[in-house]
Amino acid sequence: MEGVLKLRDMLACLVAGALLLPAQQTPPPAAGAKTGELEITVIEGEGAKNNVRARTAVAPVVEVKDAGKPVEGAEVVVVLPAVGPSGNFHGWLKNQTVKTDAQGRAAVTGYQPNSEEGRFNIKVTATSGSKTGTAIIAQSNVSGPGASMSGGSTKSRRNLWIALGIVGAGAIAAGVAVAAGGDDSPSASGKVPVSVSAGPVTVAGPR
């Protein structure tokens, strides 16, 4: 009986070992693969100063890479601030989605500044498969050289009207003075003024 129990115990151990062996030989599950991040390099637009009076702006151009290699066909979303100094695409849009070319580059179109001056940030997000990347492009809206001449502030326009008023008043005063001279003025009578000077006087003795 004792031998039978030992044999049964041995069989149980062998079965248990057989069940555990595959689990020990199976390699542990690999850690979740990292999706990583796409590299976004700003080619154009960083630190640009957009002219709000001329309505001209520097359109952002970015380059997307994955492990140092250009990514073609990546989806790039460019988002402008909704309020404050900002801009728009094609007159009213605040965001634009473009695809990268064979060199991994993407450029937006129809970009113009709005009428508010100041600094602002443009957010760029690139997506390719399960990988993404983000970047921030800093720009400023400024009035630009010669802007006061093209539109000017209220104070500048007021000063201009004052200057014109002074010039106009001077012209009116000059006209009144000419009219008041009447026919006595040389130009009105057509006469040339005659200059009379005394000649030498000679006194002779009695004849």
C-alpha cells in the first residue's frame, strides 16, 4: 500500500512538472512598445513679425521626422489663437490641416494676421500612425513701418486736420488782404510806381 502511495505521489509530481514546464519556458510578455514622438522642426515662421496694416504674415513651414528620417504623408494641424493677437486662414478659419511631402515638410496657405497687435503662439500637431508630436511657433503682430501714413491713429489724423486748417486760414487771410487793397495796389491798376528824386540846384549871380 505504501508503495502505491509513493507511486501515486511520483505521478502527481510528474504531471505537475509537465504542466509547469511550458509556463517556465514561455518568455515573459514584452513590455508595451513605445509609440514615441515625431520630431517637428520649424523651418519658417518662428519669431516672425506680421504687418497688421499691410495684412501680410509669414506662413509657418514645419518639417516632420521619425527617428531622424522625414515622414511623408503625416497629418499636420496648425491652430491659431481664437482671441487676441492672432490671424486666420483664408479669411476666417482658425486652423488648417495639411500633409507632409516627400521631404517631410508641410506649409499652410492663405495665412493673414488679424488687426490686433501683440505676441501670440501657434500650436502645431503632427500625427503619423500611432506616433504624434507637437511644437509651438511664436509670432507677433505689429503695425509696421509707415503705418501711420496709411491709416494713422486718431491723434495723428487730428493733427493733420489742424495743420490743414492753419494752412487754409492763412490762404484766406492773404486773399482778404489782396481784395482790401482795391485799385490803389499797383497790380490792380496796372500802373507802374514812379520814383521822383530831387536834382542838383544851381544858383547864378546877378547879370
